[in-house]
Amino acid sequence: MFGLLKGRLLLTRIMLLASTLALTVIGIVAIYTVGHPASPAPVPGSSANETGSVVEGSGPALSKVEGVERTEGTDAGGQTSELANLWKKQLVFGGLGFTALVLINLVSYRRFGEVSYGIYAAVLVLLAVLLVDKFIDLHFVSVINGARRWLRVPIGAGFLNIQPSEICKPAYVLALAWYLRYRSNYRSFKALIGPFILTILPTVLILLEPDLGTVLLMLPVFFVMLFVAGAKVRHLAIMLVIALAISPVLWLKMQPYQRLRISSVLLQSDWLRKKAELHPLLGRMLVGTNFSAKRWKDDWGYHLIRSKYAVASGGITGYGFGKGPFVKYNFLPERHNDFIFAVIAHQWGFAGCIVVLLLYIILLLCGLEIAGANTDPFGRLLAIGMVASFAIQIIVNITMTLGLMPITGLTLPFISYGGSSLMVSMACVGLLNNIGRRRRFTVAPRAFENK
């Protein structure tokens, strides 16, 4: 345990671990409040009577926050009763994740590189098993909302859902960093075929689950790692142009709900919604069917509209711990998971969001310091890959909550509910700590310098 802190870059690694712990605690607290809202929690524009029950008002704040008729799940029960024990599970996942973080530091990070292709291949097998369930019913594959992303592992009287695509993130970064540690593996356009194959295999399998969010994460990590390794910019530009050229074909091949997730960012515009309703062809291009403003409000734009209301209604300091209509009532589905940043903004306002963002910045800067201080090509590429993965996931999740990016299903690292996500994220921090502790002797140029 105490060996975790031995080695070089002690202050940087302490800050890395402290920010990780703080973010995990914030996540557990936010999940707790969703399942245990404070009572009473009046809706803005409402007042509570002597018995504590909510009496609705008709002020402008009410119409703005709800935008929203109080229909399903407006009692303190419903979804909140189902969420009441999730914080305990998240606490257990956090403990398991911290155990993994410690265990990863028992051996040198280069040992993981030596077996990286084996880990990568094992993850590909798990991803392929999920797709087999489309043709053969496998009782250990969970199907949720039509997506096959989870494997059920029996534990005692119950079972644990494991998401292979989460495990794929560090496995992919490990394999790619190990491959790119030699200069000859990325300096010519032909040499980029290897890393491209390493990327496209899991990308296709994950896309077929379907899981658009993880795919959107892997591709930027691929370009970042190639750039840092020293791949020529013109080669990367050619690959980017090819990707953009085939994007219209991919757009047409997407399922309507996948297309809608991307076009929903544009459909926040009143002008575009009116055009889509007046021109059926435009509507079908955007959502796969005739566009309806009513359906946008009640179905297609449901999460996005309410997420933005939750964020905006928090103001500077928020409603307070466990308070606010978006905590107490089921106005925002998945508020313990993909949209937990909206819950943080609702309860603790702009100030709370700044604290969370500062913790993330500390974590990312510590990761960059660890990468920059390492002269081992594999070590610094691995660190950069982990940092890039965290950064992209944070940016996509938060901007998704604010309506600036498509709703992809990417969790907010360390904060969103989910065992696979939390344990994998903490394991990645364990790898960063491992890299920071050790300085392998190597004859190499300074970090990120290519001659």
C-alpha cells in the first residue's frame, strides 16, 4: 500500500491520487442525493404548505424549469426508490477500483506492455461474444434498450454487469503505445496500416453493439497518440480527409436513433426545427422520419431539453445538497449516470461545476507532467494515451450535458454511476502512477522530441 507513493515525482503523484479520490467522493455523494433527495424540495415558483407538500405556482420560474408538464415520476418515489442503494454499490466499485490501482503498482508498467497484445486480443474476444448474442441467445449477455454492451458475471446470489467496451479503452491504449514505441512503426504512411488495424477492429465491434460514445472516444485518442509519437502531419491529414470523405456514407447507414443523437445538437435551433417540419426531406435526413416539433419536445429532444433546464436552474450556488426539482423528481432520466453533471450543476451551481472542472484539470496536468518526465517511448505514449482518453471523455460528457455535443452515452470519469467505468478509470490512474514512479534508463531524445 505505502509502496504506492515510493519513487520519483512524489508531489505530482500525490496530487493525481488526491484529485482522483476527490472526484470519486463527489460522484458517490451526487449518486446518494439522487436516491435520497432532501424533503421538501419545492419547484421554483411553488411554495410548500404546512405539511410540507408542494403547492404549484404559476410564476415564470416554474414554466421555465419544467418547460415540462408534471407527468411521469413526479413523486419522490418512482425512480428515486430504485436509485436509493446505488451509492452503496458505487462505494464498493470504488473500493475494488482502488484495489486495482494499488495492485497495478506491484510490477513495472512495462510488464503490461509485454502482454498488451494478449490483453487486447482477449478484449476483442469479449466484444465478439456480445455480437454472437444477436444470433444465438446467450443468457450471460445483458440487452438493455436494444444494446448488447454488458456481460453478466454471477456473484453470490446476484450478478455483476461488466462492460467490455470500458475495458477496451486501456487495452487499446496499451497495445497502441507498445506498437508505436519504435520509430519505424509510424514515420511512413504505409507504416500507419498497423495502428489503423489496431484501431478499426475494436471500433467496428463496438459500433455494432451499438456504442457510439466509445467509438467517438477511440478515434481522437488514435490521432493524438500518433501525433505525439511523431507521425507526419501530412499523413494524419490524409487519414482525416479519408474519414471525412466516407462520413456521408456512414451517416446514411446509421440507424435513425443514432443519426438523431448527432443532429439533435443542430435541432436546438428553432429555425432549423421549423425548416425540418416544413420540408419532409430535410426532416428525414436529420431524424430518419418526418420531423414533428411536438415529438421533439416529448421524445427526441427530451433528455437534452431537461438537462439544460437542470444546469441553468442551478444558478451560481445551486439549490443545495439533495435539493431541487431535478433531484427529487424524475424530470431527468439517467441523472445518476450520463447526466450526473447536470445534477451537480443543479445542486451546487456554477461554483460546484468549477470545483469539479479544477479537479479534472489537476488530474490531466499531473498526467501530462508524468508523460513529459519519462524518457521511455512506451511509458510516455501510454501516459499520453490515458490522459487523452480522460480528457476526451470529460469534454464529450460535459458538452453533451450542455447541448454542445451529441448525446453519446459516455460516462463522466469517476463521477457517473457504473462499476466498469469507475474501476477501469481508477486502474488507468494506477498505470499513470506506475509510470511516474519509475524512470527506465534509455538512450532517447527528450520527451516528445523527434529528430
